[in-house]
Amino acid sequence: MKKEEKVDFDLSTLTLHELIEVYNNITDFIKYLDESAIVEEEVSDDE
């Protein structure tokens, strides 16, 4: 069994510039996910 690896993610150690960069990266990633989302279409029996 593979041992679970954990990452220490303490935002308090980052500078303001680094926090802004992390925020921008996260928002860019969320925009990417929204834009590349697969939309499921309903199939009607009439077609």
C-alpha cells in the first residue's frame, strides 16, 4: 500500500506578492475549468 503524502500548505509564510500570484493562478485555473467543462445534453425521445 502506498503511503499518503501530505503537503504543508501554510499561506501565512507567503509574501503579499506571492499571495497575489497564487490567487491569480487559482482564478485562472477555475476559469479554465469553467471554459472546458463538458456540458451534458438531455436526449429527448422525440428525435
